[in-house]
Amino acid sequence: MTKKGGARHKNDARVALARTPAEIARCYEVMRELRTHFTDRKKFVEQVRRQQRGGYLLAFVEDRGEVRAVAGYRFIEWLFSGRFLYVDDLVTRANDRSLGYGARLMDWLIARAREAKCTSVDLDSGVQRFDAHRFYFMRRMTIRSYHFSLPIE
């Protein structure tokens, strides 16, 4: 399958966890497409390292030496739903969308959820992210709730 004249390379891609500062830093440019408020690679690495102490995990898809997609996630347990895998961040590099990297990463996350005996994979998505919503619906995800937020000033 091709997109814009490029070959689909999903089969050569590997999914790995970013554990070291160098691996986390490699994810910066892709993550920045979703989390645009990060303008400094070092601060991004520091933030991820802090979150990792609280259970945050950062996974990435690498193909031909380049990071193509990134997901930040954690395992959570709530009274109303039991144990689940929550996806904080999920993004595929703009030039690599529709090439299968996002699907590869989502399949990998679902496999981790099954291994951990989770009841579901959950995420929140900004109301303006229509392309992401199409992807989630194609993956048979459903909208189960509204997420409300109150800024504290």
C-alpha cells in the first residue's frame, strides 16, 4: 500500500519503550506535533522522567532508524471500571500518517493491556481532532463519557 508515492513499511517497524534520556529525546519531535507547548527537548525529557516515576510509560514505533509514532500511557485502576490502560498521548508523525504506524502502536498497546489483565484501553481526545477520531472509530473505540475540566487559577 502506498501514500503520496511512498511505500508502506509497517512490517519493518519495531515498537519499543523509551527508558533512557536518549531514547526519550528521540521521541521529542514526534510528540511535539501533539504537545506543541514543548519547545525545549531537555525540558521534555525532564517532564517524561518525572512522569515515569508515577507509572508513565513512553512507547515508540521506529522504522528505518526514525521514530514514526509515539504513545505515552499508564495502567490505572478505578472503582467504576477496574484496571485499564490509559493512553495519555498518541501521535504519528504527520508525514507518516495512514502508513500503518499508528495502527501498529495501537495493536501493541492493546496487547500490553491484555497481558496486564485490563478491562479496556481508554483515552481522551480533543474535540477538534477529527482525524484522530476517525482513527479511533475505525479501531472500534466508542465514546463512553465526557471529560470535564475546571482550570484552577
